[in-house]
Amino acid sequence: MRASPWDLALATWIPCLLLLIVAWMFSSGVPRELPVAVVDLDRSTTSRELVRHLQASPGLTVSEQPATLEQAFSLARALKVYAVVNIPAGTGRDIQRDGSAAVLSYFNASYQVAGQAAARDIDSAVQAVSAQLAVTEIALTRGPASVRAAPIAVQTGVLFNSARSYEQFLLGLLFPAILHLALCVAMVGAFGRELRDATIQAWLHESHDRLVPAVLGKIAPYFVLFTVYGAVSLLWLGAIRGGGLAGGFAWLMLGQALMYLAYAVIALLFVAVSRNMASALSAAGLYAGTSLAFSAATFPLQGASWFTRLWSALLPFTAYLKVQAQQLDMGSSLAVSAWPLTALLLFVLVPGIIGIPLLGRASRDPAAWGRR
């Protein structure tokens, strides 16, 4: 590592820089001042009050007020707004006459996070105006008896991440995703270089030709460094930026340690099977690089194809995220986290049992040396 600045960088300042960048990017916690367009076809006191509430919402800004709905949709297609609110003509009259009216809201689901956040804040603003109108308009004009609660109402409670912080959600995924990918690539380079540069026998000789101690010694500095990075990222999420750790920090660290060990021995397996550093790097990029997309943390696996479910089950990252969600946010018992921790242990043992003998075989085969 000392002899190669880029190898040292991949295990030191590059992952740290990436962690700092994503932490800065999502430091606001929740989206603010998302642009929306309001088409006010009513031009009444009620519609103007609704526009004021939308503008006052911290998550929204009424950036455009086009004359027609077609113009508003053009703004959405141009990505100038994430949502469109349509206040039909006669809304104020219908409220006074019938006690109710409909306000239409459209959000851009192609930008899921921003669109849904805008839709939620629009709904909150409309509900606030509705509660105000129930007193100032309906009750005064039609009498208190005309104001009735709906026969069925939904009261929604947030179980975990009550602040609905996108920082907590996204950084909880991105921090370990960055670290395990960087570790896997770095370990492929560490093991693959011994075969590529035909130095594998000299490397083993330093450990008196004992393969397992040599492998553990190769993994050790990377494992220590990335475990420290992982611990700092968890403290940032739970203690500094979040609301604390709901579960056990020790189980979180155990999960991280097993995940890093798993990707280290999987990197070893890629090198031992391919006997080619470039091919092993490609395999590592494909395997570790797709972890976030197939982890079921962003999109559920229910109804997914068998390949998607199988690929997700074959990723240590999937098992680790379960431990992280249970111990960081949910406060689950150890019995609940026992299965994903066991799965992580298997991800360490099975590739190690297969990969280490294959690497030993490659160390004794001159035909495997010097391949590029």
C-alpha cells in the first residue's frame, strides 16, 4: 500500500472524500422549496388563501402560476416544477353551496422523492385550508350543524424515522454502499496484483508458505480501516445527525464487520476463480455495484422476478441493511437480527472455504502468473 499511492488512496482518502460529499449533499435532511405550479381558475378568496398556504409551506414554493393546465404540464415536462395544483373554476362557490369541492394535484413520479414530497406538502396545505374553511365559511353561512366529521378518517402514524428525513434514509444506504464497493475493489487489487505481477510465491514466503495467515494479513489493514469508517458513519447517522441508536451499537458493528469480511473473501474468490485481475475487477464491480439496487431497501421484492429475488439473497449488503434498519432505527431484539447476522457469517465462510484453496492452487501454477 505504501508503494502504490493509488492503492493507498482507495483504502484511505477516496472513500473518506466520498462519504463527506454525500453527507454534505443530504445535510438539509428533507427537501425544501420544491417548485410547484398552481393553476387558479377560480380566482376567489378561497383559491387565493390556498395559494398563500402552499407558498407558506417550507417544502414548497409556488414558482409558476400559469393560466391553463396545459401550460402547467409543459412546465412539468421541462422539469421546472415537480407538481401541479389545479383549482377549478367555481371552487369557492361549491364550498359555500354544497360544503365541499375538489382541488386536483398532480406530481411527477419520474422524480419519486421530490414528487412525493411535494404531493405530501400540497395535501397538508389543502387540509389546513379545509379546516379553516369549515369554521369561517361553512359553519357561519350554513350553521354549525352542517359541519360534520367524515364517517371514516385515517390517522397516520410514522413508526420509524418520524422526522421523515431523507438524510437518514439515503445516507443509511449510501454510506455502507460506498464503503463495501470500495473495499471489494481494493481487495481484488490486493490479491490480484500478486498473480498479475507474479509475486505470489514471494508474498507467501513472507508468511512461511502458510496460506491462511497470509490471506488474513492481506485483509487485516483494509478490514480495520473500513470498519473504522463504518463506525464513524454510524455515529454520524445515529448520534450526530439522527435521533440516536434505537438498538445495539455492538450488533451494528458486528454486522458491518461481517459484511466487510464477506466482501473481502468474495474478492479473493473472484481473483482465485478468474486468475486475472482485470476480470476479477469487472466481476467485483458488477457484484458489489448492483447491491443497492437489489437490496430491497428502495424497491420491495414482492412481485419481483425470481432472478431479482435470488440476486438480492446472494448479496451480503442485503443482509446487512436488515441488521442496520433493525438496530439503528427500529430497536429490534437480537433474536430478530440473528438471521441476517447468520447469513453474513455464511457469506464469510462459504466463499472463504472455496476461494482460499483455489488461490493456493493458483500460487503453485506458473501458468496463472503474469496474466493481464
